[in-house]
Amino acid sequence: MDKISSSLNKILLILPLFLLPLISHADPTGQGIILYTPYTSRSITPGKSLTYKVDVINQSNSIQDVSLSMRGIPNSWNPTFTAGASNIQQIAVKPQSLDKKNSQQIELNLDIPLKIKKGTYPFKLIGTTDSGKSFSLPLRVKVTEQGIFKTELQVDQANMEGYADSDFNYNFTLKNQTAKKQNYALTANAPRGWDVRFRVGGDYVTSVSLGSNESKNIFVKVKPSQRVKADTYKINVHATSGSTSDQVPIEAVIKGKYDLKLTTPSGRLSSEVTAGDEKDVKLLLKNTGTVPLREISLSSSTPADWNVTFDNKKIMKLAPGRSTSVVATIKASNKAIAGDYQLQIKANTPEASSKADFRVTVNQSVAWGSVGIIIIVLVVGGIGYLFKKYGRR
């Protein structure tokens, strides 16, 4: 019995030596730091920012200076800690024995990069006290979409229709979906003779700068060449930087240009006629547009008592680049006195028109000239007779 008692006493003496290391490394109740947030798992898309609000709770009996750090998170996520309006790395928390409020709230801010894979990313927020004890808060971010690193160029309306002398205006949106600022050169491979201009805001530009995840509206003005034919034309618009680019095809449907010119074969717009007589003038009608002209009607505006007739008053069709001749017969008034007269000849279609102003010089007729001579002779003879009869008295 004495031996048993002796053995028990030895065990009781040795047992504290084994328990002492365990007691020294254990956290006594009410002496730890708790990191708490109600939402430990969050979902987000690439290129967005995320904020966790975390309470740092002091359950010890003294003030605790807690250093904040992250574990298992890429540096590209740019983790930062803020409290109030300041960036912090460490925060002091009072114990409940000094203040009823034994916690401080911090914010963990993360920038999810654009170039990232879809999936769930676990990491930890670490709080370390001055005594070297560390406390962790496991967190997770679920990236719901596959990340991208690209430029995106979009156009509201890619196909437009108009005449050859029209301006075609396109509205583009350029997006920089990369992780850094990009300087984009703006170009377009339009046909030769076409004019393409880019406008941002109120200024015409040849390049534009966009920050990461920034977008801008770009207005593109396209002016076809003067002699363009009716057809559908495709133009590729490019936005190019040193590391990324995008292009969008647009279409300009040219209905053609309606244009008509009325002149004479020599280009001379003057003539001569005798009062009461007729004069034939050869006219030249040219289709200077790019589409056929139909039902070209001829008309005139003349001085009073004048008349103009045409050997072909209506041309049913005139192809682009072709011309046709029409004879206009001008008849001067019998009462016209010698001098210059203006008359106008017009050519009209529903789509185009042209006019020519002619100067017509009227020469007095030979008959009127003879009558004038006879009158002069009679007047001179009469005067002579009077002198002869009454001159001797």
C-alpha cells in the first residue's frame, strides 16, 4: 500500500511538467482576437472592385495592436485596408474592460483583374498581435465569368444608305477591357478618294487614350469620292494600340448621284436673231451623275411675245456619262427692237435639274431698214421743197 501511495505522489509531481507547455500555448478564455464578417463568400465579375467589412473584436483584457495582412491572394488584386477615410496596416482595439465597444470595423478592398479565370478563389485575412499571436478569417471570392484582356469596338448601325454626295455618319463605342491605359490609333481602309474622319466630343482626332475598363463614343464621318458608282462599299474601321486592337466592318450603300447639265456643244450661250424670225440653237444634255436619268422635260422662260419650241421635248432615259442633243427653235417677237434679250431654258427630272441662260441679240429686219431709209429720204425731200418754195420770199 505504501508503495502505491509513493508511486501516486511521484506521478502528481511529474504531471505538471507535462501540462505546463500546453497551458502556456493555449489561449485563455477571453484573451483572443476575433475577425468577423457576415459575408465570407462573395461573387463578382472580372474587372470589378469588391469590399469586405470586417469587425476586429478584442476579447483580451488589454489593448491589442493588430497588424493586418493577406495570405493566398495575388498582388494583382491590389488588397488594401481602410478605416474611415484612411489606408491602414494596423489597428488598435480597446478591451471591454476599458470600453463597452471592444471592436473596430475595417474594410478590405480588392480589385479583381480583367485577366482572370472563372472559378472560386480562397484566401485568408490575418490579424497579428504585438505578442506574435495570429488570428485568421477565411474568405472566398467566386469569379462568375472568364476574364478578358482585349479591346472592344462596337458600332450602333453598321449599314447605311445614301447618295454619292451624302455624308455617312456612324456612332462607335470603344472599350478598353485591359488592365492598363491604352493609346489607340484610329484608321479606316476606305476606297481611294474617300474621306474618313474621326471625332471625339467636338474635336476631330486620329487617336484616343482610354484608361483601364474605360469606354468612349467615337463618331466616324465617311464622305464618298465625287465620281463613285452606285454599289455597296465595305470599310474596316480599326482601333489599334501596342498590345491590343479591334476592328469593325461597316457598309455604305451608294444609291448613286443624280446630276444633269444643260449646255451647248461649244459651251457658248449666245445667239443672234432678226425680229420676227426664228433661230435654231443646238442644246446638249449631259448626265453627269452615276445613275440613269428618266423623263427629262425641257421648258423655257422667254421675253413677252417670244416663243421656244424643241424637236424633242422629253428624253425618256439618259444613261450615266452619256449625252444627247436637242434642237431649240427660238422665235423673236415681231415687235422686238434691236438689242440684247435674256431667255432661260430648263431641263428637269424628278431627281435633278439644270438651266442655261441665253443672251439673244436682235437685229432689225431689212424691211424695217428700207422703210427707215424711205422715211429719211421723204423728210429730206420735204425740207428741200420747203426751202425752195419759201426761201426767195
